[in-house]
Amino acid sequence: VYALVDCNSYYVSCERVFDPRLRGRPVVVLSNNDGCVVAASREAKDAGIRMGTPLFQIRELLRRRGVAVRSSNYTLYGDLSGRVMSVLAGFGADMEVYSIDEAFLHWPRGAEPDRPAALGRLIRRRVLRWTGVPVSVGIASTKTLAKVAAHHAKRASAGVRCLLDDGAVDSALRDLPVGEVWGIGGRLARRLARVGIRTAGQLRDADTRRVRSLLTVTGQRTALELRGFSCLPLELAAPDARSIVRSRSFGRPVTAERDLAEAVSLHASRACEKLRAAGLLAGGLRVFIQTNPFRTDQRQYARQACIELDPPTDDTAEVLGLARAALGRIYRDGCVYKKAGVMLEGLCRRGSRPGSLFASGDRERSRRLMATIDAVNARWGSESLAYAACGVERTWRMRRGHRTPCYTTRWDELPEVRCG
Ligand SMILES: [Mg+2]
């Protein structure tokens, strides 16, 4: 038996945990630099607000409908997600964290819960009580059906939906547009519509060879999953990343090389931290800068520089030096820059490389220094130890005019409670 646990309107729910005034009210969360809507509460969607809409187009609508606006606070969302996942880990099932706000749980044959619906309600109650985040739970015999169940659970009053008998599965699939099925989406849905397959039920009942010729073996697996044959096992360990990218738009136009250098250094430094946390080394470094493509009145410029890292490394100081030199090669005076970033590529496991013939004591010193910096920052908070190249004032940073405090990850932003 599989369960999909999905947080409801996740970013909005995180904002509501610490600001109860937002409950029951329409709320939207904006993308970086407060550009467009990336999350909307049910009330906001009912007011006609669509995801992806630029803020300037709906200012008037937001004001008229009394919609609360928040900047995205990914530190808060990431931390609460970790808490939700650790509550879910306590239910004695195998678990796949599928995204920031979704996880699959799996109980193998013979170890299934006796009363799945009651278990679903318990999961929902416990996550809400322990983290403040409301979730929907879909329970079924395959991952694809569990996704369908969670979709219906959003509208069920108890927030739980079980699709474990044929009648329940039939009625859940009958009117579900096929594009809503996990792994199908708009493009494949149009291809299916041409042969008269419009609902999830029709896809399930279609001839499997026909489905295979239309959608390849991946689509055939989806159809089998809808019939209750489990073809997609849990992915317990995420595969190693092939590259790590860090980039952001600036909060204000940037022209000075010095500001670009700080931004590139900060991105490189964060990318190296991520690299070491994953136990990887990078064999290549790419630095990129660009102007704002929407400002057609300004001179357009975009360049990147690639550098081979041989031998592969995870040393921040080394990467910072090379990134700074690369920036010097591509920087052009007189442009107004909008974005800068860094990519680490050619990643390999730290232990998988044979030791270099010329490995020296320097390597060992670097390894110990990086381990010490990471340990200090883990203990005392991110950037307790940082490279000066990353800048201090960082006036180029993103605009986040409506950001809520990092309630759960910064001592100076803890929520305060007063009784009077
Ligand atoms: Mg969700």
C-alpha cells in the first residue's frame, strides 16, 4: 500500500503557521524579487488569481479583494519541510521525499496498515499538531493511484481519500481529465485526445499495446499503475546531482565589477558548501553574467566562462580564486547587469577518484580547513565563517519587501508571544 502525503498550498500554509491572521484569508506568495505569484491559497484562487501572474498586473485586484501578499521565504519553507518529513518518518513505512511538500510512504505486502483510512487521518492530525502544516493524504495500491487519491483528498472534508476497492477507483478515475494523471501532462493529453482518450478511466481501459505505441513504455507503465499493478517503486535515495547551480537576479541594477565579484563569490561559496555536503568533487566551473533581456532600451550582454578543475576539487578558496579570474575575463564595462551565477559540473564522488600522483600535503590541509569551516557554520549558523570576497553589505541583494522572518532558523527572528 502506498500513501501520498501532500501539504496543502504549501508556501501559504507555512506563512499561516506563524501568522494566524492569514487563516481563512486570501494569501499569495511572490517569486524572488517580488516578480510574480508562485503560490496562492484556495481563497486567492477563488478570487481569480492565477499562478505565474506578474505582480504589477494584479495590484488593483489584490487591493480590492484584500489579499495578503508575502515574499517567498525559502529558508522557512525548507526548514518546515524538514520537520514535516521527520514527522512522516515516524510512521514505520519506507519513505520517498518527492518534493519540498510531498512524500510517498510504502508498506510492503504483509505489513499493510489494518485500517488505512484511520491511519491517514492520524497522519494528518499529527503533522498538523506537530508542525502546523495541513496535509492531504491519498492511499492506494500504486504511486500513480495514490497521487489521484491525494488530488481528490484535497476536496474531501477529512483530507483523506482511500482508493483501495474497485468501486472507489472507478469513480475517482471516471471524470478525471487524463492530463491530471501523474506523468501525463498537457502535451501527452493532447496526443491522447486525438484518439479519443480524455479521462484517466479511458487511459486505464485502453489497449496496453496501443498506449505503448502512443506514449512509449513510460506511458504504458502509467496505464498499468492505474489498473493497480505497481510498476514504479519508491526511490529511496536520490541519485547524485550532475551539476550544482547557484544564481540570482539582483535587487537593483548592477554595473560595478566589484559588486558582480561579490555576487559570484557568494554563489561559488554556497555551491561549494552544497558540493561538500553531498560528498562530491567538481571537475568544472562555469561563471555567467547577463543584462536584463526585457530592457531593450539598454545594451544587451551575456557571457559565460568555463574552467576545468583538474584535479577535481571541493575547496572554496581555490574555486573563489578561479571564479574571480573568470569574471575578470568576461566582465564588460558600461553594461547594466541583472543576474550572475555559478555552476559546478563534472561532479564525481569524493572517494571514487584514484589519488593523484602529485597529491600533496596541501590537499590534506585543504580538506581539514573545509571540514572545520563547515562544522563551525553547522554549529553556529550559516556564514559564521565566510570569505571576505563574498562581501558584507551586499547592496545588490534581492528585493524581498514582504518577507516574513525566518522564525525557525534565526535566533534574532524567533516569534514573540505576548499575553496581556
Ligand atoms: Mg502541495
